[in-house]
Amino acid sequence: MELISEYNNLTFKIVEDIPEVGFYLYVYDSLNNCINDYLQDTELLTKEFAFKEFGVPLHSWTEK
């Protein structure tokens, strides 16, 4: 499973790892360079983190 959102000239991807690990949030700049990655326990926590840290709207995620 992979979710993607574009916001504020950045691209955000949520990628599920194995269930014991959680979900990664990857942040890409306009040149498609990964500039940050964060690990969260659940998909919802990952979306909320992206909203709190970067302002990514919760409704903006689409499945890739």
C-alpha cells in the first residue's frame, strides 16, 4: 500500500512496512529528492503527523 499527496511544492508518500514496524512518511522536494522520512505506528498517525508538521490536508491522500 502506498498513499501520495502533493502539498506546498513537496510530495509526500506513506508506505506501509511490515505490520510490526508501521508506516513510513517520505517527503520529497521538487527535484524528487527524499529530504525526510519518519516512522509512525499507524496510517492515521502518519497522516496526522504530516498534517501537524507540514500542513498536508488529511483528505488529500490518494492511493497509488
